[in-house]
Amino acid sequence: MAAARSLGTTGVQLADSGDCVSAIPKLDAAEKLFHAPTTLERLGECEVKVGRLVAGTEHLNRVVREPLPPSPPPAFVSARQRAQAALGPALPRIAKLRIHVDGAPTDKVMVTVDGEAVSSVLFDSDRPTDPGTHEVKAVATGYLTTTSSVTLKDGSSATVSLKLDPDPNAAAAPAPPVAAVAAGATIGPAAPAPAATGSTSSGGGKGPAIGSLVVGGVGLVVGSVFGVLALGTKSTLDSACHTKTTCPSSSQSDINSLGTNATVSTIGFGVGVVGVALGAILLATSHGSDSQPPSAVVAPRFAPWVGLGAAGVEGSFE
């Protein structure tokens, strides 16, 4: 309170001398430390004198509307009277600014007036604004920043329209990562890089064989995994079912799961055996085709697939 009293006294003295620019920081600090109608009223008066009509009239209105204590000090009564007298000529001087934004979603746009943020709920509405020249800026991610200047006279109204254009240099959104294995996704080896023209390397003849072996390995792994799942489900059903033909209705999902897992396991093992066998045959016969140009080699391509409740293999000869 002592600090507020000291700052307030200094602020009032500066205001009485006509130096409102220096008085405002003192009065504002005093009011923040300890509220007093006498301090707030002089702060509002000074703000109006320097052109800060919106803030000044709000402070004066608070002094006028604030109830006074019983038997108030004469200084408080005098402050209310001064506030009422200052409000009369100040209120009609407040200007109105209407802001309109095009080109971007309203909830993505940030608008400022002289660096002060303006809520999007005030777009296309009259915003009380101090007279003078103001800079209106609109910013949105992915759009070019746009700025406009407007000059308002006492009591006038004006509209500022801001058009946001897409930024051609905005970074494109990164592609989502590819899932390693998804339901229904194709599982198979990566396509081998094309051999250089005239290459004498024997790796081109062994490529299909290696690819088939990899496919066979994947099939065996898939068959093993679903086989283990099928055995686990069967064990659960053996415990729940009284006989091989009588099971509670709650076990229906396990019965369905057992059939699916067993089917996928069987297909997986089938693909695995075929892939390994074909790979072994191709590997054994590749030695005799090393001298052939890459274009003369017929490369079979196989790709097993696994989906929800189903599996299979597809292939082609190229």
C-alpha cells in the first residue's frame, strides 16, 4: 500500500502538470498494487488525453459503476464525479473497425491490430478502436502473410478486407510411414534392381532363386505363427467344451478363430514348401544360365498375401 501510495502521488502530480505520457506508467503501477478510485480515475483521464480512448473510457466506466462504501471519503466521491464528466465527451470519439478475412478458414487465422491479437469472434463485427492509423495483419500456416493500414477519425467507422493467398513455398506434409505388415498387405521380397546392360555377373541368374527362397521362408514363418495360434485356441476349446461336438455359445468366437488360424497356417506352409522347392530348383539350374544375357532369363515372381481370415499366393512370369 505504501508503494502504491507513493506511485499514485507521483502519477497525480505528473497528470496535474500536463505530462500524462509520464503519469500513465506510474498510475498504472499504483493501481495494480492497490486499487483506489482516485488512482484509476486519473489513469482513465490521462489515457483519454493521449488518445487511448478505449482503455481510458473502460477505466472511467469502472469508477462510475463501482459502488462506494458507506460514508465514502470525499476524494472517492470527487473521483466519481470527475469520471462522469470525462466520459461524456470521450465516448462519442471512439471509432469502429470491422475486419473481414478471405482465403483461409477463420479458425486457422490470427489477426492483430498494432500487434494486439483480435479474437476471430470479432471478425465482420464492429470493434471499438482508438482513432489514428493502425496496422492490421493476418497470418495463417500455409498462407502468405497479408497486411493493411487504416486511418480512423474520431467517431468514424471503417472496414479492412484481408485476402490470404496460399504460400507456394510452404513445405508439403510428409508422407505417412508405410506399415510393416497390415491386414491384406502384400508380403514379399523387394523387387531386384535391373541388371546393367552387358553385365557378366552371375548374380542375375540366381536372383529369382534367392527370391523364391525368401518367399518360401516367409510362408513357413506365417504358417508357423498361425499354427501356434491354432494350437493355443484348440487347447482353450478342449478345456471349455464337454465333448467334441458340444461347446458353450461363448466359445463360438474361439471356434471361428481356430478355423481361420488353421486355414492360414495350412496356406502358409504350402506357400513355404513351394517357394523353398522352387528356389532350390532355380538355384540348381542357374549355373547353366550364367552366360545368358539378362533379357533371356525368365524370372518367376511370387508374392504371398495375408489378410483378415484369409491368405494366398499370387505370381507371374516375366
